[in-house]
Amino acid sequence: MDTKIIGSKIAQARKKVNMSQAKLAQLLFISPQAVGKWERGESMPDITTFNRLAEILGVDLNYFSENNEGASRTSTNGIGDTEQTAQEDTSLSRSPERQVQINLTAVDLEKSDFAGVILHKGKFKASPLRGANFAGADLTGSSFDVIDAREASFDGANLTDCNFSVTDLTDASFRKSILVRMILNMSGQGAKFIDVNLVDVRLTKTDLRKTTFENCVFDGVDFNHCDLRGICFDGQTFIGVKFDKSALNDVSFRGATLRNVSFTLPFSLTNKSYQAVKTICFDGATMDKLTYAALKGLQVVDLSKVTII
């Protein structure tokens, strides 16, 4: 089958019922980008999706055949059928298909492909997700509870209001993900957060020692009793961030920007805590006057190479 011919027919049928690519994608639980690729002839739906497409667009399945110039069902039916089909098409164009809550508790989903799906308030509980692909998915409000998600990909996924509770994210990837109001309590090490804006994210009692943070912005993030020993935050931006009783031994903030950042030590000012604070590096960092004053008050942090703004 010629993908360009199929794509052209999908576009024609969609425009005939006055439906946008975004609307069609919503009804199919896929991304608008996937619809765009079909219509440009870069990819093609599977047979199950073809059946659903025919139903939504009001055409016969044969319409998608390369040699079929057939029109939609409305052009071949009788008057009564035409009116009924028109009513169905109008209904489809006016109200989106209902998004129901889906519970994926204790289901083996290892290496499953969820790329581009829309799943709001989904529940993944005790479900193996190792190697699963959520790239580009909209998972708003979903929860991941006691999950093995090692090597899973959340690249480009919308994780707004998601809750990860005791989730093993060893070697999981969050490149360019949307992380807003996310609660993260994870185990395992080696997760990768690259080109990410973390907004109002809470990380609680989380081992982050081998986690990779690159080119990130931390805005309103709380690190609560986290193990951050040895983490590299070089060149990254921190705004309204709280490091609350987190282990910060050998953490590097070289070239970072810190504004309104609070550091609360995990224990009282004993010799041990002094030694831990002394290992934090702020060389080349830029910080506001209040953050600088609070760190200076600890008396053991080397701020000689800091720029104050």
C-alpha cells in the first residue's frame, strides 16, 4: 500500500467532516504528531486503527484501498441513512470520546509500547514496566506505585501531577519530559533527567546518588531527606528550591545559578556536618544576596569564587 495515497485519503476524509488532526488524535488515543505522519505518508495506521478510522470518519474500510476512489458512507446511502450518518458525524465532531480511568494493577507490561498514548489518572500498581516506552505520552495525573520501571523511557512525556511511589527507575530516561507538580519517591540509581524543567516537584527520601541531571531548571523543587552525595548540578538553574535535610557531600554547583535557595542540614552543626558542608563546591556559581548570606552563615562553605547578583 502506498503510504502517501493512504495519507491523502485520511486527510480528505478528515477535512470532509471538518475535524482537526488534534481532534482525530484524541478520538484515537494517539498524538496529533502521529496523525500528521499518516497524512504526510511517513507512516501508516495498523489494521485495528484503520477500522476505528473508518468508523470515526464515516467511510467504508475499502475507502482506504489504493485503487478505490470511493467516497464516504454518506454518499452511497439512502436519504434516511445519510441523515443518520450526518448526525453521528456531528456528534463526533462536537464532543470528544470520554476518557475513563484505567487501572493497570498487577499487569505484566514489561517492554510495552505506550508511546504517544493519552492516559489521564491511570493507575500502575505492582506492574512490571521494565523497558516500557512512554515516549511522548500524556500521563497527566497517573500514579506509579511500587513499580519496576528500570530502563523505561519517559522521554517527552507529560507527567504533570504524577506520583511515583517507591518506583525503581534505574537507568530510566526523562529527556525533555514535562515534570510539573510531580511527587517522586524512587529507588534504584542511574535515572537520567536531561533538558528538563522541574516545576513544583517534590523528591522525598530518594536515593539520587547516581542520577544524571543535565541542562535542567529546578523551579520550586523540594529535595526532602534525599541522598544527593556526589551529584553534579554544574551550570544548572535553581529558583525557590529547598534542600531539606538532604545529604550533600561532594555535590557540585559549579557555574550554577541559585536564587532563593534554602539549605537545611540533615543534622545539627556537629563536626560531621561541618565536614559534609565543606565538600560542596560553588565555584563560578551565581546567587542572590539572601542565598549567599544563608550559606555564608554556615561559616564553612567556600564562597570565594561566587558572583552575587
